[in-house]
Amino acid sequence: MSAGPASPAEVPAIEVRDLTCAYDDHVVLKDVTFSVRRGEIFFIIGGSGCGKTTLLRHLVGLMAPVQGSVNFLGQPFTGADDAQRREQLRTFGMLFQGGALWSSLTLRENVALPLEELTELPPAEIATLAAFRLAQVGLAGFEGYYPSEISGGMRKRAGLARALALDPAIVFFDEPSAGLDPVTARHIDDLVRQVRDTFGTTIVIVSHELRSIYGLADRLIMLDRDALGIVAEGRPAELAAASPDPRVREFLALSPVHGT
């Protein structure tokens, strides 16, 4: 007897198959295949120039792959038409490095922007939701501030509020702790964990910060520039202890778990 269709809970949040990424004739990643489970905190790690950010750009549709596919929640994203892609854009949020806030807009206006573009909610409700999201990340009372008037860590939190504006099933983070002091970086990590634990959100993080990797990751993939793809997949502590690849053990060896 053949197995029936997978239940929604069994369908991966993200499924990547045979993805090849290139800039013109320069191939950065080749035949990359992996999946991210629903409700998982999943890291993409690796050394400089290995293709972490390139992969992220392909996952969120900022770049088109040479070949391969990306599915979100069982639905094809690669090759989707404009209407399908617009609908899928509502299923995920993105926190760019530095927050990537519009400098000419207040924090409330920044958070409201995706709601204005992708929903038909009335302005009063959008303003209320934007204030709620800012309060969720500890920025209540800062709704009228401009990005230049707040700290780098606060800009990251405001960027997270915007990424959460549409109540997405998946949120992508590009180096969320980059440029932050250790205390602020730990607060960002705490917010990431809180979002996952409270809402069941699937989290995908590009990072090389070992404290965050060991403190947050359920699983990870490690990319390598020479391999043009994935050289390890699994839990960070297990890979550090038992990976057969010395590149993986060396990268993960400086873990704070091991006393660094």
C-alpha cells in the first residue's frame, strides 16, 4: 500500500533542490539540496566567500538560480508567476544587515510599509499593528523616531518588527549580530528565540557568530568555497565533535561551549 500525501505539518517549511547559484559565468554554489523543518532555528554558516549571502538572496527571490528550485510550505517559489510570488511574499519576512530601514521614515512608518503594500487593511489598523510589533521587540514609545535617532541594536530590533509585520511563517536573518556589542547581540538572540517559541516561526539565519550558532541552532548547514556547496549538515555540537571533515571541526572548534 502506497503512503498517502504528507500532512501539512510534515511538509518542510523550506525545500531546496539542486540549486546552482552564479554571477554571470562564476558559479558560487552548485547542486545545493537541503530542507528546513517547520518551527526550526536553522543556520547557514561557513567562511568568507563561501556563498552564504548569495544563497540567502536566492532563497528570498532577490536572485534567480541557474538551475534548481525553492519551495515554501510545499508551494513552488522558483518559477512562480507574479501573483503567486506576491502571495508567497506574505509568508516570510527578512531582517537585513543593519536593519535596512528607510532613513526618511519613522519606525512606525517603516514597520507599516509591508502592511500597506501587501494588505488592504485600513490605515488606523495598520498603525495599531505597527505599534504592536514595535512593542514586541521592546521599542514601545519609539514609534515616531527616525533610524538615525536610535542605536544600531535598536535599528536591528526595528528591522525585526518590520520582518514580523505580516505575521510570517518564516523569517530570514542576514548576520543579525554583526556590528553589535556582546550584550546587545545576546538580546537579539533572545528575541529570535522568543519569536520561535511564541509563534512557532521558522527561523533561517546566515551567521558566523559561534555564540549564536551554539546558543540558537537546532540544525545547520556549512558551506565551503572550494566545495561549491554543503560540506556538513546537522547539530553544531555533534558536528564539532564528530564530523569527518576537518574544515567543519576547525570552524566550530572555537565554540564558547568549549571555553573560548
